[in-house]
Amino acid sequence: MPSLQSLRRKIGAIKNTQKITKAMKMVAAAKLRRAQQRILAYRPYGVRMRGVIADLSARVNRDAHPLLQKRPVRTIQVTVVTSDRGLCGAFNANIFRKAVQVIRDCEARGAKVIVGVVGKKGGEWFRRRHWPIRDPFINVFDRLTFEHAIEIGLSGTEAFRNQVFDELYVIYNEFKSAVQQQVVVEKLLPIESLEDDGDASHGGGYLYEPDEEELLAALLPKHAQAQVFRILLESSAAEQGARMAAMESATKVSEPQSGAVNGAPVQVIKAPASGDVYRKFEAFILQTFVETMLPKESEEVFGKGTAGGVWKSMLAEQLGAQLAKGKGIGIAKQLAAAQPAGPGVTEKTGS
């Protein structure tokens, strides 16, 4: 059994971790405020522009511009938008799960699939899979600007013009609120019309000045870049919301442990008949034991540095709690048998 000194040292480490997660939550909250303002300001423009272009593409000759042309589908690109950093809960895992589902559906259609990646975590994940990666973009969310959207948009539109792929789907987290994100699959190329969406309620045609081809050549590439920028803003805000929620959860999880043994006087008013105190103590002992059993060289699993240590400690805590909820290893039972406490017992420990 660990000594009291080692337990106090462990509690000190947990408190330090708690300070880190609180600080990371505050940083994420500040970034979320700015990202939320940007997407709420830009989203109406992006959504309205998408509606206008969809209405326009239903009235023009689709052969008038390459981005409108529909070809036999032989190759499909699935672009996933992930974060550059971890510690954001299930933000990336939800994207990967949906991406695999979409890729398998595309392969079931008989199409070859290539993967586009925006975000470092997506590149690391797909690098270990068998799907080819085309033109990854990383480290775009630290200082996200419209220039990033221009670069990503040009890469996609030029590849579509050159028939590198015949359809382009983008998978990203749409920002709903600080605690809610929704995974969205959006078809970006070829540009969809209202008829493709099942809405054929548009009226007559348009008079174009300048002519139709010149107008489409100027408008459609900018439309693609505008939609890419909207998607990046959605993902950026959703990421900060997910990270803030994850850090808040990590802080709450560590609170009961930080108060288990702290060297200060602890007053016990009543010993619970259910033995919860002993089970919690056993869970803490098991956590320490499990954490010493986990491999030290495990950066690929838990991450590097302090962040990796946080997730490793949280995993050990959950395993210890689950073991203690079952039969455990008998520590709680032995303590309950050796030190039965009556319902009115009051005692103090510590100095």
C-alpha cells in the first residue's frame, strides 16, 4: 500500500493538473468568444450566398462552367476538417467515425476514394490508414484568415477542373452552441442546384450583364472559397467549445481526488453505512497502482508532455473507479471490518 507521503505527493500532482485544466478552460472560453462572434457574423452571408448560387445554377447551362459540370463518378474526394491540437473531447473522434462511414458508402458505389485533410489530427489519423491523402493543410486554425480559405478553395477547384476527382464532400463540426456541435457532411463540388436539392420552385430566367460565362467565371470560384471559409469558421468555434467542455469535465473529475488526503484537518461527521468512503479510498489506491502499470513510453496513445500525463491519469482514475465498483481487491471490505464506525462518530485526522 502506498505511504501517506506518496499519497500526498499524488494529491499535489492532481491539484497541479487541476490548475492546468482550469487555465486551459479559461483560454478556450476566451478563444470561443472570438470564434463565436466570427461565425455568427459570417454564417448569414455564407448561407445566403449558397442559396443564391444554387438558384442561379438551376437556371443556367451547366456546361457553361467546369464547377457546374456533372461527370460519371469514378473518383470521390472526402475532405475532413479536424483540429490541429488534441484535448477537445470527442471532437475529432466524431469526425473520424463519420468519415469512415462516408468513405465506405462511396466505395460501395464503386468509386475510388481519396482523402483531403484540414487539421493536424486528421493527417495523423489517416496516415495510418490505407486511403491516399491529397494536399493536406495543417496549422490553419491558430490565425485563421480568408487567405487560408482561398488557398484551400483553389486547391479543390483546380483539382476538380483537372478531373483529379469527380465529387467533393466535406465533413466538419458545425457550431451549435458552446456545448453542442453537429457533424455535417456537405457536398461542395460540383455545385448543387435547387433541382438537385429537390426544390424546383424557381421562376423564370435572368438577364446577365456581363454575359453568362463571364459572370460564372468570376462568381463560382469565389463562392467555393466563401463556403470553405464558412466551414473553417464553423469548425474553429466548435473546436473551442468542445475543448472548453472537455477541460471543465477534467477539472470536475479531479476535484474529489484532490480532497481525499491533503494533510489538513479532515472532520468526519458520520461514516456512511454503505461503505462509500472505503470504496473511494480503494479506488484511489487502485488508480495509483494502475497508473504505475501503464507504459511510460506511450506518447502515441496519450499524447506528449503535460497533456499526455493528464489523459493517462484520467484513464487510470476511470479504471480504478470501475474496479472498485465491482468486488475490488478487498481493501474496502477489510477497512470496513477492521474499523466499524457508529452513526454518531466524530473524529479528526491530520495535524
